[in-house]
Amino acid sequence: MTTTNFVAFDLGASSGRAVLGRFNGDTLSLEVAHRFHNGPTRVLDTLYWNALQLFAEMQTGLGKAAERCGGRIAALGVDTWGVDFGLLDKNGQLIGNPVHYRDSRTDGIMEKTFELVPRAEIFNQTGIQFMQLNTLFQLAALARQQSPALAAADTLLFMPDLFNYWFTGQKVCEYTIASTSQAYNMRENRWAVEMLEKLGIPPGIFLDVTPPGARVGSLLPHIAAGAGLSGEVPVIAPAGHDTACAVAAVPVSAADKNRFAYISSGTWSLMGTELPAPVITEKSLEYNVTNEGGVENTIRLLKNLGGLWLVQECRRVWAQQGQEYSFAELAELAAAAPPFTGLIDPDAPDFFAPGDMPARIRDFCATHGQGTPDTPGQIIRTALESLALKYRWVLERLEELAGRRLEVLHIVGGGTQNKLLNQFAASATGRRVVTGPVEATAVGNILMQMLAVGQIGSLNEGREVVKRSFPVEEYRPQNSAAWDAAYSRFLSLLESGS
């Protein structure tokens, strides 16, 4: 069989990778050609993304991928985390470093924004979950500060669009990444111009959206030559948002197509279901869910949850204190710890910013009159059990909004390697859990490239390729009575305002 090669650049909030995909006409195989660090860089009081370094790493990854496939690549595509952006001036030059979504510039900005445009009005247009990190609030903060960067901006490019621009010289705004911004009218498929104007945000900086799977342009000759590539290399906008790519790669069976929920598990846990149209109602506003764009004219009704960020921050803090743990070691310690010592709301403001996460978890439990986890194993178990219980809370609300029972929970992404959390998810929700593929975002990225160049004919066909290509694991509920009792405690915690 003839093998066709693709390169997926998948950038998450803590790492990036260049993944070489080989499709033989039946199955897809992956090889990580290059992996690199990503994370915030603090300069004075601001958290930035090191965008230029990321682009340099991507070019290094492209060269390594080219070496592995004889310099023949059918296409490449970029996906990244959502909401963040770069501003370009009228000459197409980047105005300053893109700012990290956890930067403090958006502290308190939501309440100030609601003074100008009511919360219900924003949701009625955008259908997006309210989080202070959203693009809308980042821009509103700049507008209130009378930012010179915003005043000089000619174009806004979300992070995958920015890298596409540097790869090709072409500016596009891909639909799925635009939909994360809370600046896009999901009802009418256009930018929420009137709302933006009320907030002092210039609507003219936004480009018309491009559908996922569209061709951006061709790789610039000097980049292709530097990577050792032969021939013209198309750059595809697969689905710019990493979660949209991950959902595209869910190996859902035909029988479960209309009754599955998913979790893209990593730094964040993005939990949702796939629908043909947005659900923008009083209930969806009350539950603070989001309606983001998916591939092939779908909507991802989902909720962003503080995921393995809790574990990552604990691990980082302990390493600074001289206690080095691998993620596997932390999972083992958690498995051996007693269950349900204390519970937290993973999405409480206490846990949003970088800091001493172990202390914050202990303090939260103590403040709410619970047992206090002290050892690393107890702390991690508290975080994972609480996250699984939050999954149940979200699943119940997704079912209510979708109007149907969601029988199976697919978990994809790097977080699937945490088997303890997978089991907790099955036990907490009372659902069969199917995990895999691990590199779901890269797989979905490549599926959309394959669709763009005619290697497959539809997303359904692509998902069949995923099922043939990658192993999955299944988990069944355990200890249901104990989890039901813990859920009652968790609901009381949420109702207390956590």
C-alpha cells in the first residue's frame, strides 16, 4: 500500500509536539517527531506565551518529521489551546508577545463588563461559558486600559491562526478557534459586532471565519527548504482548537453516535457532547456551559473543568521543595490513600492561578469543615475524586440540555494515561468509560488534513480509521454506594457556594 505522510502540530497549555502521521489507506500510525515545553513566562507582572520560541520549535519538529519520511509530506496542520491571540499591526507585524490566559489582567473584569453588556445578553449571542480567561474579557480589559497595542492593532489572530500566518504568509481565522472567544455570535454565525462596540473593542480586527479543513496556503519556500521538504506542502486549518480536533478523533461506534459524552482530558477536562445546533437557553446559561464550533457543522456542547492542572501544580510545587514524583508515582500514592478524606470544587477560584496547590487543597478542605488531606497521596486522591464527581455533575446537566441519556463516556487525550482517574470517572458517573486514543488531538488534526486532501470522504469514515488504528480500554463502575454517598456530600459543597 502507498503511505501518505502528514504532520500535526499540537500545542497544549503545558507542552507541544510535532507528530508524523502515516496513512496506508486503511490504518493510521503516529510518531512523535519532536516534543517541547510550553508554559507561561513571567516578565515583571505579566504572564506571556513565548510565541517565537514555540514557532522555532515547530520548525525544528518539521525538520525532524521530514527526516523520518524522506522529505515527502502531503500536508501539515496546527491546533492549539483556545482563547489566546496575537495582535498584528497594519504591516502584519506582531505587537508584543501574546499574553497567557492565566494572567491577572482579567481579574475582576467580568463584573465590569456586565455593567456595559448584561451577562444574559452576552450569553444569548455567544452561547459560551463565562470564564475570565475568555478572549472577550481579555480584550475588554485592554479596552478599559486604553491599551496602545489594541489601538494599533489591525488584525487579531488566534494562536493557531498566528502560526499558520507565519508558516504561509496568509491570514485566516478558523471557525472552531474563533468560537472559543465569546466574541462570536453562534446563533447567526458572525462576529457579535454590536456587543464588541459597546465594550470598546474594535470589530474590524476580526477576520471572516474559515471552516475547519480549509486550505490556508502553502508552506513558505524558505521554511520548506530549511526542513528539507520537497515539493509544495499545503497548510490546512484542521480545526484550530485542540478540543475540536480531539472530539473529531473520538472512536464512537455507530450505535453510540447520538448518545455519547466525551472528555478531552489533560491540563483541562473539557466534557461535552456533540449536537447539530447550539443550546442557548436560560438553563444552559444557569449551568454555565459552552456551545463551541465543531467539525462538519457540529456544535460541541461542553463545560471546561479544571482538570489535571491540579495534579500538575502539586507536582511542580513538590519538585520545588525537593520531592520529585512522576505522574505514575502520584497515581500509585493516591490509589493507596483512604477514599473521600475531603472534597473540593476543582473549579473554585482558589485553584485557578499558579501557586501552592497542595496548601490550597488542604485549606479548602479545612475551611469547609472536612477531613484535611496531608500526604501527597491523600492530596492527589482528593483532587482526582473531586474531579470525577464534577464529571457526574456535568454529565447530568448535559443530559438535561441534550434531552437524552448519554450511555457511554469516551475519554481521550493525554489524561487517559491516568488510569485511576479513568476508573473514578466510571464509578462516579455510573457509566461505561472508553479511553483512547492518547494523542487524540493529533489524530483529529490529521483526520481533517486527510479529509482536506481527499484521503477520506467524511468524519464518520475517519472515526472508523481511528477504531482500526488505536487500542482502547474500558472501565466499569465500582463501589456505587460509596460514590453515591460522596456525591451527596459534593452537591452540598457546591450548594454552599464552595
